[in-house]
Amino acid sequence: MTRPAERFGDPSAEVLQGAAAAFGLLASPMRLHIVWILAQGDCDVTGLAERVGATLPAVSQHLAKLKLAGLVHARREGRRQVYLVDDPGVVTVVRVMVDQLGGVEPPAGDGRGGGRRDGEPLPVQRLGRGPAVSRGARGLGA
């Protein structure tokens, strides 16, 4: 029987290095949040700062790093710089990870509240030495 690694071959050291660098950039909660927002649609730095709850300079610094890595792109609309994620692979990775670790809270004011569909909060599990994370229904097991 052929194992998956044998069937597909191993990625090159260069590919693994690039993937590790991209994951390293996404290891920052604020950068991950920015990519999540941009995966939903284009946004300028002011809108991003409001959504992530950070200052304009802080968001601009994170965007600069994401742009250098090629994870985020910008275009000019008049006097505004609008940011976007146009790589469907990046969007997929971020969405899968967020979904696996507890999903997304519904927008405020929709009457459903956060947590599971039955209204109960999501259970919290500690993974290694990192912060506690919520487990979704399809997340980290029962």
C-alpha cells in the first residue's frame, strides 16, 4: 500500500521554508484577523483598524509585512489605499483554521449569541502551552 507522502513526493526545502514563513506571519492574531477580514472583501486601513481594534500605525505595519510576503495586495481608489487578499489558497487556509478552532461568532445584534447552535458556549481546551482555544463541533474532537 502506498503512503500519501510516497504518492505525492515531499515538497522541496524552498517550498517548506516559504510555507513556514507564511505561517509565521499568520501566527500574529492581529495579522490573522486582518487576513480574515480581507478574505471577506476589500477594505482600507481605517476600516481594518476599526474592526481589529488597533491604531492606524499598528495596522499599517502589519499590512506592510503581509504585503512584503505577498499575502495581501493593495490598489489605489482615489486618495485611499484599499487592501485585498486575492490568493484563494490563503483564504482557504485561514478559513479552515478558524473553522477548526471554533468557528466565527455571529455579528452582534442578530439574536443568536456566540457559541454552539443550541446557544451554549463552546467548550475551551488548552493546547500545549499556548492560549486556551474554543473547540467547534467539527473542531478538535469530543
